[in-house]
Amino acid sequence: MIVILLKFVHILSIAIWSAGLLCLPFLYVQRRRLEDDALHRLHNFTRFIYVGVISPAAFMAVACGIALIFLQATYQPWFSVKLALVGIMVMIHVMSGLMILRLFEPGQTYPYWRFVAVTVLTTSVIGAILFVVLGKPVWSIDRHIAGIFAPGALGVMLGELIAWLR
């Protein structure tokens, strides 16, 4: 029962996080033609969406995902690809937060080419995550790197760098 609840919260929070990251560039483009009170309202709304909706959803998605890793013991090559794609999504999230800080300074604008690039990148990453998670493709791993995907391999590889393992 707990796994079902965690999956529900995980999927719901991913949907909110993804939708929010797709909506932010549309809000950034609106910055160009606004001034004074309308600009401050857009800034407040954008910050509220980022801080009050998208960031908590991202946190819940990651937290529930980590819990599901331990509950379901998913150690497949597709899952490693999914984690890499989620890492890219986290970078998009952080860059969006930095954009909010910079964009609403006096004289700043959000170029249309950046809007297109960020929207295409975000859509591609979300689509790739959906493809990998829903398709669970079977990838063969070269036997030379198979050890990297084994549970606990990072601790073995970096054992000398981890102080409490010495």
C-alpha cells in the first residue's frame, strides 16, 4: 500500500514539476512588454509559482523517487539513464531560478531564441524520461562497464575518497 501511495505522489509531483518548468519560459517572455505595476505583479507571480509550487513539487518528486528506489530495488540500465535525465531536469530547474533572479532587474529581457531553446530542451528531457520510464528499454551493458551498474559499485570505486570507510 505504501508503494502505491508513494508512486501516486511521485507521479503527481512529477506532473506538476514538469508543467511548471514548461510554463516558466512563457512567463519570462511576458517580461518584455511590461513596466511598473504590471511588471511587479508578473515578478511576484513568477516567484510564487517557482518557490511555492514548482520547487516543492520537485522536492517531492525526488524524495518519493528515492524512497521508491529503496522499496523496489530498481537496478536496471534504463533506470540509470532515467536518473541522468532527472539530473538534467534538476539543472533546468536551477537555471530557471537563476533566470528569475536576473530577468526582473531593470532593463533585462528574455530573448525569443532562448524561449524556444529552453522550451525544446525541457520538452525533450520530459519526453525522454517518459520514453525511458514507460518503455523500460532493455539495453545490453558491455561486460567491461557492467560493474558500474551493480548496487554498491560507487562505494567500491570511491572507497578511498570516503573518509568513514577508511
